[in-house]
Amino acid sequence: MQFDDDARLDTSEVQDVRGRRIPGGRATVGGGLAGLLALLLGLFFGVGPDQLGLSTGNDEPVPTASSLAQVQQSCRTGEDANTRDDCRMVAVVNSVQDFWDEEFQRRGGTYSRSPTVFFSQRVGTACGAATSAVGPFYCPGDRKVYLDLGFFEELRTNFGADGGPFAQAYVVAHEYGHHVQDLMGTLGRSQDGRTGADSNAVRTELQADCYAGVWAHHATTTPDESTGRPLISSLTAADISDGLDAAAAVGDDRIQERLQGRVTPETWTHGSAEQRQAWFRQGYRTGDMARCDTFG
């Protein structure tokens, strides 16, 4: 995955609170990929939220001058995105939101942009406090995506994904898929408390995977405002393979097999590796969000 070196990055879409400690409290499990590992521990081993050290909180992350300057000064162009992880995430956020803004307009709607918050160790959100252990997540309470960049090393070492820049982009695009669901009023369908291979929770996650694929289909054709050219200049078959590998690595069956040595579909919350890959492929192949009806 390569970015146009001359494109100007919009750092206003990222709030960098890395290095800021949230006082006191414990963390809650969020939505999307956020609570997957902690939720699985609870479902598989009978560990409750209190035993996992998880609770709610409402500390609001406030960017410090130094952390904001770190991104604003370092992440200016597509060339920076080609050399720095944090700048690459800024560029991915820009590309994803440029696409959804254009797509909503094409369909006669209005897309509301959602900031991504870079954090480390712990962060406060409208959905409660969270630690890095819960991974990237979307909070519908404040309509923000939360991301600890260290998760991507966890994805490779603990989840067995091959890694690569597009594996990271897939994760970000998946979380913005939840933002799209939130704007369209479908995100709430997952909040019925049911689990299982055919549950609304799984259907919601698979649709977010499909939406990530839809963005990927259009990533190299969506124009950037600063240049009129696509921010992402090239996306290869190897990049898509990295994204599919990441989708499979966080499939419920893969994680269950690793954690408990057996697969129990009745406790699934995100879908199998095969399902996640299939729905990402569906979005990538068609480029049509209407073909992402996992509830139909």
C-alpha cells in the first residue's frame, strides 16, 4: 500500500492522547474488535468483568500540546505516511472518511466525520474507560474510533496475523464500518445480548468487514481534496491478502481454538475466520455497500 507523496494529510481527524494517563479506575470492554479477547475470556473461562478488572468510567481524553504537535508536525504529507506508522494511520483515516463522505453524498445522505483517538495504556471514553488490552474499538457514545498503535504488534504475535500496512488499514476500516452502521441506525441491532454463529452481534461484525472491503475497492480511485488524485496510489494483491489474513486471525473459531482448544459456535460474537474473509471479499469484489446486507 502506497500513498501519494504529495498529498496533504488532515491531522484534524486524529486526536493524539498518547502518553496521557487517565487517573484511577479500571477499564471497560468496548464494541467492535475492542472487547473481543476480554469477552472471549469471560465467555470461555467463566471470568466476569470484575475479575478481569473491567468497569465503566467516563474520563474524557484531552490531547496534550506535545502529543498534538507530534502528529501535526510529523504527519504532513503522503510521503510521511509511507515512512511512519502513526502517519500511515492518519492517511488511512483520511482515505476511509473521504470515501464514506463521497458515498453518503452519492446516496443523498450526509456523512458525519468521526475522529480517531490515538492512545497508549488507558483511555477514557463515553463508553467507559478502556486499556490497551481491549484493542481498537468504536464508541457510539462519542462517535470516535480508539486505537493503540501497539495493537498491531499484538495482532501479529498473539493472533498470528502476517502483518503489513494493509492489515492495519483493514482494522481501522472495520471500526469505521461500525461508525457507518451507527449513522445508518443499524449498530444497535447487535445490542440484544445474544451470541452464536447466527446472532445479530456476528452479523454486525461481518457487515463492518464488508464495509471495510467496500472502502478497499474504492481506495485507489477516491480523490483527495489536496491533490485531486487518490490519496492511496497503489493497493496490491499482496496488500489485500494481508487484510484477509488479519480478518481470519480475529475469527472466533481461530481464537477459541487457540484459547481453549475447541470451537464453540454458540458463543461466537464476531464470526468465523472463513465468514470474516468472505464478507471482506464481498465488499472488495462488488464495491457496493448494498451488497453487505448480512442481516438479510
